[in-house]
Amino acid sequence: MLSYWKHNKFSILLIFIGILFYWSFAYQLERIDFVKMISLWTILFFISYKIIQSNPNNWKLLAVAGLLFRIVFLFAIPNLSQDFYRFIWDGRMLLEGYNPYLSLPEVWISDNNAPINQAHELYKGMGQLNGSHFTNYPPISQLCYLISAVFASKSILGSAMVFRILIILADIGTFFFGKKLLKALKLPEKQIFWYVLNPFIIIELTGNLHFEAVMVFFIIWSLYLLHKGYWYWAAIALGLSVSVKLIPLLFLPLFFKKFVIGDHKNYNKLGIRSGLPKLLGFYSIILLTVLVTFAPFLSEAFLINFRKTITLWFQNFEFNASIFYIIRWIGYQVVGWNIIETVGKILPMIVILILLSLTFIRKNKTTIQLITVLTLGICCYYFLSTTVHPWYIAVPLSLCIFTRYKFPIAWSFAIILSYTAYIHPDFKENLWMVGLEYFIVLTVFFWDMYLLSKNQTKSSLTSSLN
């Protein structure tokens, strides 16, 4: 024990300091205090960087640090997000036998007959905007909310604790399969800690209770199974990830070359004959998995309500956007009003075209190539989105550790600038800060592209000389 302390005292000291700063973030921070928020955020990123840098091969120490940092939040009420109140509401409605997709919290409150405990407190916590829209959280997310209701139907803090335990378990699963996938791909296993020890992941997912952690677990598990050749199990895992959050649906076309070309250099009859049926089977299993999870809730009213909420998301809501804000500004100059309803219909079509281009133009045959294109695809979607909440970045961050791209890591740091919106009582974004965020992200992105191009040129020259 004494010898261990002697060899690791600097790292242990950093972990202890990190615990203190996470405690301050969890229990002392108010989201309007942006100066304190960004100070804690920056220090925690530095601490994580130094811990990883100092212990590249001591994965046990790094894993314990990641777990301890998460446990700090166990008894905290989220201070940067209100969404968890709606999660609790949906879970308790399910426990009472009600379909959460078919009713609005504001109606239950106005009628004063909500069938769940702490209804008024939950409605006040989630806010009028959330309470006036039908829930759009898919069934596996709803299952997590139900589990919380089973164990804590009368306590908001108890519900938050159950959520947190589920999210920590998901992160442990991501660590387990992520490490195995890195090893299988002959990549440095320490790269998993850019996810596990990333303060953004710890604060946004464990701290603020966003179930992207569960979605990421299923995505990484799916990619590991696919790499090992178990494509049918990979399809089930990916289908479950869709049933946590719908975003992995964007990935589906990008699997085309992985199945149809595979180890072959180009398209050929043998590859198409053997690969195309597997691809169709892969898609079919994903679809079947999603349908099975949605089956208990399916009805005409559900489809109408779910579609309505998704449409509102694309055509009415806006936050922390990049390209859309430029288009919106042009719209104000040309027509004099916000053109989100029109642009919100066009941008998804552009995203689909980009994804199809990535599908057929890029080399996506190997697992690393596939994960690289998944990273680029999801980031293109976010660059064109009208709404980019901080926790969305968990997906590209989890994928980039298997690639040469570092810009999602930079994004996970810069995303804190979006929280300047909370400085104002009326929730007003500081577009200079949003601009700075995307300047940082795009600068690192183009630097990544430059380095990749430079390395490819060197490889080509070496090959030609040999």
C-alpha cells in the first residue's frame, strides 16, 4: 500500500482534488453563475488530462477515478437541466398504468387529478414548455424511468439516485466493451478514458441525468459485436440504442459498404450476393427490435402525438445551432422574420443527402473506417441542426476515441459556452459565445483534416518509394 502511494501520490492527489471540484459542481453551483461554472469545468478538464497523461498503462487507477467522480453526484439534484423531472413523471405514469405518450402533464395539473405523487412539484420542475408537449422519449428510456418509479415513487431525490445508478452502470458497460473493441482494433486501450474521465460525460450524463449514456453503451456494444462477426446480435444492440434515443437511425445507411464489400477491394458479384442479404437481415433485425420495444405503446393517438413532437423539434425549437443561425440571420435580412419552419423542413433533407454521399463515396469497409464515417455523419447532422443541446455531443465523443479525430473532444470542452444562455433570466443565448464554441470546434476539425491529409501523403510517398 505504501509503495503504491509512493508511485502514484501525484495522481491520487489529483483525484482527491477532482473529487472536491466535482462536489462543488454538484452541490454548490447555480447555473446562472457562469464564471464559477467555466472555472470548475476548465480545472476538471485539466485534472482529467493530467491523470490520463500520467497513467497511460494504469487502467485500474483511471477506472477507479472515473467511478469515484461519478459517485460524487449520487445525492445531487441536477443543476444544469430540468429534463429529469419529465423522466420521473413518465416513469410514475407508467407505474400507475397510464401510457405517457397519450397525455400532457399540463392537462393533468389543470384538472387537478394527476394520479402520481409530487405531480405539482414535478410539473413546476420540468417547466411549462416541457409540460405542454407530448413525451418523445423512446421505450427503453421509458423502461429506465419505470425502474426509477418502482424503487422511488414518492421521492424526487430517490428517483434521481436510481437514474444515476443506471447511468453509471451504462458507463461501466461502455468502458468494458469500449476497451475490448480498442484492443480488438489494435488501438491504445487508454483512449477509452477520454470518454470515461471526460468531465463533460461525468457532469452532463451522470450529473444531469441524460440517458445518452445508455444509448452510447448499446452503440459501442453493437460495434464490438459487429467487429467480432456477430452481426445479428449487433443489430439487436443497435435497435435497443434506437429505442433509447432515435439518433442512431442516422447511422443505418453508413453500414452499407461494411456488409456489401467487406474484405473485398471493390464491388463484385460474390460480395453483393453474400453481403446484401446480411445487410437486409441487419436492417430487418434492427427494425424488428425497435417495433417490439414500441409495441406496448402503439396506437393511432401515439403515432400522431409522437410525430407532432418530433416535427416541433425540427421546426420550432432552436438552441446552440451553427449553420442554422447563419441561415436564420440571412432570413431576417431578406424576409424580415425567422424562417425556421421552412429551413427545418429542408435541413433534414440535406443531412440525408450528406449521409448517402458518405455511404457511397468514402471507404467504410473496415470497422475503423465505419466508426470514422459514423463520427463524421453524426457531426454533420449536428452542424446542420436547429437544436444542439450539450449532452448530444456524447455520441460523437464516444465514437472518436476509435478514430484519429480529436475535434469531438474539443467540442466536449467548448460546449460549456452554450450555458451562457442561463445567465439571463429570460434564457437568452449569447451568440458571440456560440460563435466562439464553433470556432474552437471547427479549428480543431480542420487541423485534424490537415494532419490526416499530411499522414496520407507521407504514406503514399513511402509506398511509391518502396
